[in-house]
Amino acid sequence: MTDRLEQSKALASDVRLSILKWLSEPDVHFSHQVTGKPSEIGVCVTLITQKLAMAQPTVSRHLEILRRAEFITLNKIGRWSYFARNEAAIAEFKGWINEHL
């Protein structure tokens, strides 16, 4: 079962909200990704790190929080990690919020 408190905490960060926003239109925000179309394979963690202008371990921590909250998915290709929004989980959370608030 999904932990709604953890999901709520995951959204309590401007950085994580920015990541989710960018991943909602990955081909627009990460069109320079050369390893594959962002909307098909996800966005490379390196490009997210560059866009945030933060240290890679910090960005990885934010991504892990979003992944644990089930708002993003991880796609490993070789030694590279690609992230995409989990639209089903986001829609479910929105529905839960609408139902309970």
C-alpha cells in the first residue's frame, strides 16, 4: 500500500516539484538528450543534475524520495539511470487528495 504521508512529504520541496514539472514534458525540457527520446526511455540523471545546477548526490537523493513515493520510475540502461513520471501513481494521489480534503 502506498504511504500517503511519504507522498505528501515528497511534494514538500521546490526542487522535487520542479523535477516533476520538467518530467511532465521531458521532450521539451530535455530535448538535448542524445541517448534516446526522453518521453520513451526517461531522462538521464546527468541532465537533471545539470538543469538543477546541484551536486549529483543531492539530486540523487531528491530522485530517490520521488521514486520511493512512486511519483517517478527508474529505467536502467547499462550503467545509466533514466527517470520518468509515474502518471498512474500521480493521478491516484490527486484522486486521494480530492477525496480526503
